[in-house]
Amino acid sequence: MSDEPDNPDNPFKGTPFEAMFQQFSGAAGAGGTPDLNAIFAQVQQMLSGSTDGKPVNWDLAKDIARKTVSTAGDRSMTSADSDRVADAVRLAEHWLDDATTLPEVSATSAAWSRAEWVENTLPVWQTIVDPVAEHVAGAMGNALPAEAQQFAGPMAGMLRQLGGSVFGAQVGQGLGELAGEVVSSSDIGLPLGPTGQAILLPDNVAKFADGLGLTDEDVRLYLALREVAHQRLYAGVPWLRQHLLAAVADYAAGIEVDTGKIERAMADIDPQNPEAMQEALAGGLFEPEDSEQQKAALVRLETTLALVEGWVDDVVRQATKDRMPAGVQLAETVRRRRAAGGPAEQTFATLVGLQLRPRRLRDAANLWAAVRDARGVDGRDNLWSHPDLMPSTSDLDDPIGFAQHAGELSDIDISDFLNEETSEKPQDDDGDSPTK
């Protein structure tokens, strides 16, 4: 803050919003006092729809995602598309029966267009994105000091709505681009589709297969194997879905916004140009700093995603090793694709700040293979019985050592473990269990 007395004509002095106020003052003329009604009218041009009190304008996000998909090209699925997916899923389930102890859960299958992927996965994206956007919006509000709150009350509310619209536009663009790349409902490792339904996107499967020199049937079957393996894992491990979403929530809770970055973004705003205003806000305002809490949450998230993808990799490798010669080539293609991330994944990572890709997929696959070699398929799959049995980040560095130790873990009767955990844990004076 400046040592000068507060300027009653500029209650934002010394705050990240001072630059924006000066821009509006300049636009107001020599008098230097901005016309708030004019400001609100200009900003209102950027507002599309209502956020309904939510941090993201999801109506706008869906609309932009659908338009992005339509512009890139999309088509309605045919009965032939559905039949080919159904045939691949049935054969994939049969092959997986020998590769994992987790039971079949895909009672149905479906062929989705890109627009259907957007429509049907949007509820899960809301669960992922809303906590992040909420904390960013809160951090923005906290950047405004108390002495400016009375003056800026209407503007603060409008900025929140504006933020919801900008966030919605960015999310929509990211999802629209992702819809052109994903080959299934579980392609990025998260359970985005309905439980018990195996989903493939035929047009994206064909795009994935382009240039590989393999038959359409092999590629479709291999991707169906990965999809139903994901389905079995998420249905057979009840804690896993919430564990991943909790890591996202922990990440969001640690968000810290650099007010200097807000100030620089505000300085670039041209109040006469709504499009330039949106670009300035989108370019700098929603880029949170990495706090220590966020970094720890990201490590947990990336490790869990790597363990999910590594397990799927090992299961599918076992299912295809004596049946599909092209399986080795396809496995390597998927690994490289998932480890590098496509352009749309990078766009979404920049938007939300989350890297939804398993950096250590290969290490995790080697770990699960080592456990299977040491303890068999049962021993490998039993480790999913409880999150406390899961390999840690350091275990990925020593898969052989973990495999030897996993022998003791996989012999645990998980029901006895849970009973002891709840009945023997000491209580403090308030009746709560103390931290270990």
C-alpha cells in the first residue's frame, strides 16, 4: 500500500484493481470519475447466461463445447457402430476373465458421438472443476481490501459472474477439444461415464488407429479391453472414485492467487473492448500459484492415476499376450499417448492447473507386473482392497522391493483389518480418534 492518504476518488488505490479503475477513469474523460453504470453495461456484454451462484457458467461451457465439436466435425452414431462396439466389449470381457479377479460389470455398451461424450460426462467435470473455480473466485475476492468493498460491492458481484462466464468459456473450449481425442469414457483415467456401461467413441477410435498399420478390429478390441478393465476396477474398488475426487478437492483448497498477476491482467483491460477484456482476464487472472498443499495433492493424484493406468496396462497385457500379436505395439502407443498428453489435455491442464495424466505409468505397470509375478493375479488385485495397501510414490522407484513386501500385505484379511481399525483405535476426550 502507498504511504499517501487514501484517495476518495479511487478507493482501489494500492490494490490489484487500481489499474482497472484507472483504465475506466481514463475512458470517463478528464473528470477522472468513472461512470459505473457505463462500466457495468460494458462488462455485461461479456456475461452470457447466469452462473446460478456457481463458480462456473456450465450452460455456457456446454454450449461452447458443443459448438467446438460441431465445428471440428461430428456425426450421429448408427446401429452398425453400436453393434461393432458391443461385439468388441463382449469379447474383451471374456478375455479379461483370466487376467483379473475383479468381476465383469459392463452390463451394457454404447457407441458415443463426440457431442454425446460432452453431454454425458459433464456432471463429473462439474465435480472436478467447481472446487477449483470456487477457490479461485474466493481468492479474487480476498484480493480486494475492506475499504474498497463498499464501493466495489456491485462490481465485485459482477466480477464473480464475469469470472464464471470466462471460466465456463475456457472449460467449454477444453472439453470440446478433448471430445475430439478421447476414445472411451475412461480414456483419461477418471470414471467419466456411467457405471456398468462400456463406452467407445468410434470416430476417435478410427482417428487413433490411423497410421498404425493395424486392423480396425484389433484396435477396437484393444481399446475395449482397456475400457472394460477400467470399469471393473472402479466398480470393484468402491473407495477409488472418491479418493481421486478428494485429491482434486485438496488441490483446490490449497489454491493461492498471485494478486500481482491480477494487477497485471487488469492493467491490460480496455474497457471499450469487451473481447480484449475477456482475453486479458483469461490470460492471467485464473492462473493460481502452486502452494505446498497443491503440490502434495498433485503428487497423490498423479500417483493414483498412474496406479490405475499401470494396473489396466498389466491386466490388458496379460489378456492379449497369447491372443493379439498387435497388443505390444498398441500398449506402447497408448503409453506414449497417455504420458505425453495431447493438445487438448494440455489446454485443460493450463485451465484447471491439474495434470490429469499419469507421469509414471510405465513405473506403475512394472510394479503391478512385479507383484503379479511374485504373488499371482489374486495377490496383485487384493492390494486394491484398501487405500492403505496401495503403493506409494517411493514404491514406484523400487517395484521389486514392493513386490516382496506385498506378499505380507496381500495375505491380510481386509475385513479383520477394518474391524481392528475401528474397534481398537483409542479415542480422545471429545470422542474423536487422534491422529496417528
